[in-house]
Amino acid sequence: MLLILLVSAAPLCAVLIWFHAAGMPVKTRFFLISLAAGACAMFASAAAQYLFFLYIPSAPALFSIFVRTALVEEAGRFAVFALVFAAARKAAGSFLTERFACCAGLVSSLSFSCLENVYYALMSPSSVLVRVVTAVPLHAACAMRSVSAAYFLKENRKRAAVIFFQAVFIHGFYDYFISASGFLQFLAPVLAITAFFSKAVFISQKEEF
């Protein structure tokens, strides 16, 4: 169990090192709030998915992949951070930027994926390393987008919708590829890593929080 927790938490250490090396002035409060928001999103999504299983126990595969999993999980992140950003704007809105939102999404994905990895690893311990390599960058890529969508919700709802559904489709196609066979399974990690690095480059640009 301890080994599973350590392996699942490794991406958190990697992000902390990256932020420090890149000179990002990330405050402890920001980091902890983002981690807590990610955990809240995880539990909210799990509750919504339970209701889907309860009332729609035998849904078509594509519905399960794109709606019950991808849409519900990204909506959980979006909703939690919409509330967080609404409160943050009232307190001190000047520090909120798209880059800040991407960083918040990245950090929140760490607690989300860590909890999810522990859950799956308890059922299949051999899967934890595979999930760290593929599912962690997938959750990071999607969270950076869905949290950015929450950031744009107040000022540009059309842009928020476009970014949000980017996250949903990336998440959905990843799950579809990983559940397929043959060459399509190879596309899952390619999609996850490509989607992650496309946002990581944006975060790495120099800008003060």
C-alpha cells in the first residue's frame, strides 16, 4: 500500500521540481487549495458516476466513455473551479490569468489522479505504473483545459465552452483508445502526452502570477 502511494505521488514531486526550476512563484496556499479542489472534483465525479450506474446500469459503450466518464469527470473539475475562481475574484482577482488557471488545473489533477490510481491499483496493483505513464498526463492535460474553461466562464462563455469540450473529447478518445485493441491502444498514450505537452509549453512561458 505504501509503495502504491509513493508511486502515485511521484508526479506531484515532479511538478514541484518543475515549478521551482522554471522559477514559478507558486505559493503554498495556491498549491494546497488546488490539490483540495482536485480531490473535491474526484469525489463529486465519483458520486455522479454512481448515480449513472444506479439509474442507467447498462448503457452503450460510447455513452459510458464520453458521457458517464469523460463528461462527468471534466464537469466535476469545471464546477469546483468555477466556484473557486468566483471566490478568488472577490478576494483578489488581479492575480487570475489563463496561465494561473492552467497551473491550478495541473496541480488539481495530481490529487485527482493520485486518488484514482490508488483505487485502481488496489484492484490491480500491476496497473499503477501504466497509469502513472499514461493516465496522469491525460488527467493533467484535461484538467488544465477544464479549469481554464472555468476561468473564462465569466468573461467569454463561448471560449469557455470550446475549451471545456476539448477536455471532454481528449478524455473520451483516450478512454476509447485504451479500451480498444491493436493499434488504437498505442494512440492512447500518444494522445495523452501530446495533449499534456501542448499545455505545458504554455505554462512554461514567463509571466508573473
